Amino acid sequence: MPNDRQPAAPTALVDAARHPIIPGFYPDPTICRVGDDHYIAQSSFEYSPGVPLWHSSDLLEWRQVGHALDGDPLFPAGRARASGGVYAPTLRHHDGRFWMITTDVSGDAGQLLTTAPAIEGPWGPALLIEGIRGIDPDIAWDDRGNCYVTFSSNDPRVTGIGQVRIDPERGIALEDPRPITRGTGLAHPEAPHLFRRGDWWYLLYAEGGTERGHCVSVGRSASPTGPFELFDGNPIFTRRSTVFPVQNAGHGDLVERADGTWAMVYLGVRPHGGTPLYHVNGRETFLAGVDWQDDWPVVVPDRFRIPPPETAFTDRFDQPDLDVRWVSPGAAPDAIAIPLPGGGIEIRPDAITDAGQAEAAPSLLAVRARDRTWRFEADASGLDGAALRVRMDDRHWAELRLVDGHAEVELAIGPVRQVLAISQPLAAPVTLRTEAVDGTFGGPDDLVFSVADAAGEQELVRIDGRYLSTEVASGFVGRVIGLRATISPVRFAEVRYAPTAHSAH
């Protein structure tokens, strides 16, 4: 179909303080190194598969290699509410194996621990460690083989950040959790990571909340169990009360590189638009350098220059398995999407409850929006039932769908749902298109929905992007863009996503 909006041209290296190494809704990064290779894991919340995993040989360019919770019986897909599900993980390599620990806040109380011989798996089955009430668990071993889980406690008997010794092979706590620090007094001490450097054990943690007050602080001790002396200069990193284009910076994790230098990954958001500024792609993964002064870490935010991450893709679904980019809030992706012989995909419609209503989280086959401005197109085979949705959660979304030979666009903002536009009659095949473009209403961007067939393109509606932002919807996730079937199974021949050039900075 004709389109005069062209993908952005390749650019030179960019500042990793302003540009994420892994853009899009990939929050709460945790990192480890094995030899010359680096690995990252992140939160996935209600989306399945859980806990995306990435590999890099240079710390600058990253490739997704799978998920740590993919089909695990302790993580049944479709159970989590919006911004529920899997919270911040910790990824470590110990004794020849990868270990990942996390919290499924929509499952049974406790922490999920799983292990694998290689980052690609096989992972699991996961163990549920009971008796640890909280989120953001970390896992670390001392020289005597003791294994510690350090976590952000929501147990009233363990205030602030807690710690407990566990048996990781059996998945049991060996003692009652105990508090180890309340932080500096800022809100929500969380995201602890415990590691050793020289004679010191360091406790890196976040505080201030994951919004504009987010920051990274640190303490140290001669023992992994404390007591921890907090650094006088805390926080060691924050963007709060500045006009820097990346905000909410925090939730850091440190890694020592093979050459002995250190680096930190952390989350941040890129807000746009009018006050109070709106971010739409969720919390993203950034990279900073770390120096050491008097045995304390010093963050160097602008140390690294990175190639702009490659986010464009075309998927013809001509492989037997779905690409790792595809996720779903309502079911496991391979339960609702079936690659067809010769290419293309069939999407199954929403599950229907006993009351005859579609479940709140739709059977959506989705990818994360990863750029400031972008274009997403899907070639539909029929004229009824195919849908393309931009989603923040199950109450904040915009959907372009085919209905009896026409296209319509519906917007949901909380309890309000309204069909905004209806197309002229269409002839198959049809391309469904949505774009994020520079904002014209004062929001972070505009979402433009259009449809095209052999007769040409019809632009249907332009929506203020703030209505699909975290500041409006709340929660911890970012936009995803996906395919849906509103009635009987529907087929899509091809999907295309690409960043586009924009004039706003």
C-alpha cells in the first residue's frame, strides 16, 4: 500500500544516557556476566511469556534470546490483572548455572526461583519459596556457600529491605526474614542487589518510588548480612527535579566487565508533551558507567555511545514458532496464534466466560512499541473480525477493527468507550495501519488510525496520545500493539513495524 512516511535513516552512535540500550516496555533490568558475554532479564508483569532475556557480547548491542518463564506451571498465562503478574527479577550465574528469582504478585505468596544450564534454557520448573513476603528479590552466595535472598519487604514485621538465607536447591527459607536497612528515609526502598567487590559487600537499592523521584542509593558492609553503612552522598544517581529528557531513573544493577571496569543498567522513561509530561512506552533499559572512589561507586551516566537499537521488523509468520518479540496479556501466544503452512497466521478470538462476556484481557498477540514515533501495519485476509489494538491495559486502548466490510475505530478511556470513526466500504485484502506521530493536542504524540485497500488509503481518526499514557492509565507497563480476532478465527498475511522520522525532540 502506498505510504509517504518513510522509516528514519540510520544515524551515528548515540548517547546511552539519552537513548535506551533496550527501548520499549522492558523495565527493572538486572544484569550478569559470564566470560565476555552479558545477560539481562526484565519484568514482564501480566504479559506472557514471562521475564524476557537478552544477550550481548559488548554491553552495547542486545538481542533477545527467550524468556525465563515460558510455559512454567507456576506461571499460568492470562491469570494476572493489569500491572500484576511478574515483578522485578534478579539474574545471576553461579556454579555453572543461570539463576533467576522474581515475584509473581498474581500467584501464590512467595518468590519464584528457576535455573537453567544456558540462557536459552531449558528453564525450570520454577520453585515457590514460601515465607518471603515482598517483591524485587535478589539472590547472592557467599564464599561458604550460603545463599541469601534480599528483597523489598511488605511484611509489617520486616520493614524496608529484608533478607533471608535459603536452600536454593529445595526452594525453602532456612530462617525467618530479618530487616537489614530502611534506606535513607525516602519512599519505597526496593530493588536491592547484593554483590561483593574486594573486602566489601555492597547493597545497591532504589528509593523514592519508580516515578519522578526515583533514584539509586548504596550501602556497604564487611558481611553480606550487614549491618550496612549507607553512603553519605546518597543517592548516587537520580534525574529528579531536572529537565533531562530521561526521567524516573533508578532500579539499577551493577556488573563488572571482563576488563575490570564496571557498568550499571537502570530503568528510565522518556516523557513528552505538556505538563505533567507523559510517557507511553513504559520504563526502558539504559546503561551508565561506574567508577570507584574510596570504595564507593560513582555513576558516570554519559560514558557509553551506542548504535541506535534496531527495532524495525517484518514478520510473515513463515517459521514454525513465533518470534520471541510476541507476547500476550490474555493467554500464552502460541495458544491464540497459529502460524499457517506457507506463511501467515491465524488468531483465535477472545475466550468467553460462563456469563457470555469476553474476558477483560483480550487474546491479543502483541509487540511492544519501542520508538518515539513509529508505524505498524497488518495485512488482513478477510473483511470481518480482524482487529489491531494499541493497548496500555484492559481499560485504556484504541482499536481499529473490520466489521462487515467496513473499518471502525473505538477508544476506551477507563469506563468510557466510544466508536470514533467508520470507514467507507472496503474490498479484501485490507491493510490495517496505526502510527504514532508528533503530537498536535499537547500530548506526547498522536495516534493515527487508517485503513487501505486496492482503492487507496482512508485516514479515519487522530487521537491524543496522552489517553494511552502511564500518567492517565497508571500502572507499570507501556504500550503494546497487537492483533486480535473479534469473532471467529481470522488470518493475517504479514505484519510490519518501523520507527519513523519525527520533528519533535
